[in-house]
Amino acid sequence: MFELLGIPPQALFGQLLLGLINGSFYAMLSLGLAIIFGLLNIINFTHGAQYMLGAFVAWMLLNYLGIGYWWALLLVPIIVGATGIIIERLLISRLYHLDHLYGLLLTFGLALILQGLLRNEYGISGLPYGIPAELAGGTNLGFMFLPNYRGWVVIASLAVCLGTWFVIEKTRLGAYLRAATENPTLVGAFGINVPLMITLTYGFGVALAGFAGVLAAPIYSVNPNMGADLIIVVFAVVVIGGMGSILGSVITGFGLGLVEGLTRVFYPEGSAVVIFVIMAIVLMIKPAGLFGRTV
């Protein structure tokens, strides 16, 4: 059928794979944003810089300490999450009772500072980060050739996203988190340390960005602009899915990645704006987003 339209099947499936990979990063980053906004009511504009920081920390661990990819997957989210905890305790915690605009301006400023520091130190040409030997090469699926590392990225991101959704929506810990956002005084009366819970929640959301940065490092060059190039699209994904909706962020992230890939096949000129067009349409029809709750 696609050959009748003048589109080779290999080109179609290749773009769909590319869209699915992009969607994996959209889903993980928008998930972190949704957690932070939905549970803490903070618009975290530093998220793109923290994703970039994850890639840089992985590169530093490899080049300065000889720590490879698999250990980086474990260590980088902890390191980046710890920086998020410090930021939350020292700065963001002072803004919880103020307008959202103050949090947005603070996190935007922090993103510019972090991006500027790394740009000044390493430049903007990009630093290489090799694919681990265990995931080198690819698999012939018959209809297309699947690079092993790309397949791993999709599987890992899907597992992390679904695992996070399950913890927040289906466990007692998640119930405590949701209750703490609705009525922190009542939850605190049961002996739960609400400020600590909020701090750890922010740290976890930031750790998701760091994890995504490690996954991205072998695919994209490690450079200070990689987060700035992505965060605007991710915010659009969050708005389409519904601000604060965990499941909406995951489904919308993967779905819009595929839509973007299809657009590259049928109308390449529109691939850079298709997500923003969809956002405008969704906001006109359902301002709360596809999975958001109307207040």
C-alpha cells in the first residue's frame, strides 16, 4: 500500500522507529514534569537542563573515572536526583505558597545558569559517548533493521514509565503522595513527614530526567543545548496529556513521537510544528488536556 503512495516500507518503519525513540524521551521527561507539577505544583523549567546534566555526568564518569554505561544508569539518576533535592531544599521550598510564575522564573534561571556553565567549560560542538558493547549491532526483523540500542531505549523507557505510574497510582506510597498534595496537614497528623516526602518526590522527578539523559547520551551528542532543544516540546506534550496526569504524560509522549515520525514521512516540512498544532487544537477543544481533570 505504501509503495503505491511512493513510500518505501523501510523508510516508513525507519521513521516510525525514530518517532518511537523520540517518544520514549518525551514520555520520560514529561512524566518527571507531571510528577513535579501534579504533586508539588511547581512548573520545573530546569527539567531540560537536568536531562542534559544526566548525559554530562555519564560522560564525566566514563572519561574521568572509567565508569561505564551500565553503572552510569544506576549512579547518574542518584547524582542528578541529589542535586534536585539540594535545589528543592534551598530554593524551591520557599516558593510553594507563591504564584506559579515565581517557580517558573526560578527554574528557568537555574536552567540558564547550568547550561551556561557547561557551555563555557565544554563548548557546544558535542561530546561522543559510545554505545555499550552488549547493545552494539542490530537485529533484522524482516521488514526493517532494528539497532539493538534503539530497541533497548524503547523497552527501558516504557518499563520505567509504567513502573512509576504503578507506584504512584496503585501503591500505598503513591496514595500518601497524592493525599499530601491535597491535604498536607491531615497527612502530617498521621505521623508522615510531608516536607521530606515532597523533597524526595522532587528528587525522583529529577532523577527520571537524569536517567533519560544517560539513555540519550549514546544516541545524541552530549552538549549543553540538548535539554533546551527538547524541553519546549516536552512541555507541549505535558499540556496535551493534561498537566499533572501521570498516565496522560506516558501515553501522549509515545503517541506524539509516532505522530511526529509519520509526519516526517508524509509531510516533512510539518514535522517540527505538528506537536504544537495538536496542542493548539487540544487546548481549544479540551483546555485541561486529553487526560487532565477539569477543575
